[in-house]
Amino acid sequence: MNKSLVAKDIISKGSKWLILLLVAFAPLVNAAKEQPAIDISIIDIDGQWQVEAKMQIQLSAVDFIKLLDSAPKNCSWMHNCKSVTLLKKSEENVREIQTRFDSPWPFSDRLMLTKSVIEYNQDHSEVAVYVSESGLLPSADELNNTVLVKNPKGTWRVSRVGEHYELSYIGSADADIAIPAFLLKHTLLSATQKTFENIYRLSLSKIKDAQ
């Protein structure tokens, strides 16, 4: 057989294999692009677990507040969230909320009552949500087989960073003595990671819908 024809045949087969490899790995590449770079740290400060997390995101400050406000209808983006109930909205920027979380077996659900104060900058391009413990109290029925999270506090923040936004969160609560420390730390880390990943995917869906 002519050497040039053999060479062309080898190149042709090599090209086919290259195409097949690119097709095979394309989903993995796309999946990697949809995984955000999240910085997370968890530390124990005088009996309180403090979580800090941040990532770049294509979700505006206004859209992030819309996401928070949608939680009573659908809180699935918050990892382990079973329900969110709007207890009170005294002002346009103030909400008092009850959130129920599913805890790993054999532990009871966790119930958290919080007050959120929303503060935008002048042009609404950035926002901070300050979370503190609500003065409202749950009913006896709501506390049935449930543990109340004590002293919850934190701050959600969406800031402009160049062409992107940065979503950050810092939060803490009294250590849950019913759950072993190693398991509590693992649960907090996993819940924060998955919640941020869910928010990131929602932001990607929003971008695709707008295109």
C-alpha cells in the first residue's frame, strides 16, 4: 500500500479517536464549569460554631433578595430545609422568619426563628442582609420533636467585584450539644457547600433563561 495512503489512514483514525474523546469528556468539562469555587471555613469560637463562605456569582443584589423572599414557597435551595414560614413583615426591609431543618438520623428537626434586616446601597447594586434571633417564640406544637437553634446570627452580602458579584455569608449559633462536635462540623460544612452550589446553579439557570 502507498505510504502516503497509510499515513492518511492513520491520521484519519487518530482524528476520529480525538473527536470521540472530546465528545466523551465534554460533559465532564461542562460539569466542571458549573462547579463554583467556594471558600468555606468553620471555627469554634467560645462555644459557637461560626461559618464563613464566599464565591463569585452572576446574581444581582436584587435577584438575591428575590431568592430569599421565595423561600416560603420553595426553600429547596437551602440544604436540608423542610419549610420556611414568614411570621412577620413589619417594614419593607424587615422580615421575621421561621425555618425548619431536617437533621441527620437519629436527631430531631432543628427550628430557627430569625429577624432579617435588608440594606441596599444607593443604586441597589449591592446588599447586606443582617440576621439576628427573633423575639417571637414558637408554639408548643412547633417544638414537638424539635430542637430550637439558639442565638442564630449572621450576614449575607452581595458585593460588586469587577464584572462579577461576590456572594458571602458569615453566620453562627450556639453549639448544638446534642450532636457530637465532629458530626456537627461536618454537617455545617456540607450544608453550606451544598447551599452555595444550589444558589450558583440557580444563577446559571437565570442567565440561560435570559439569553
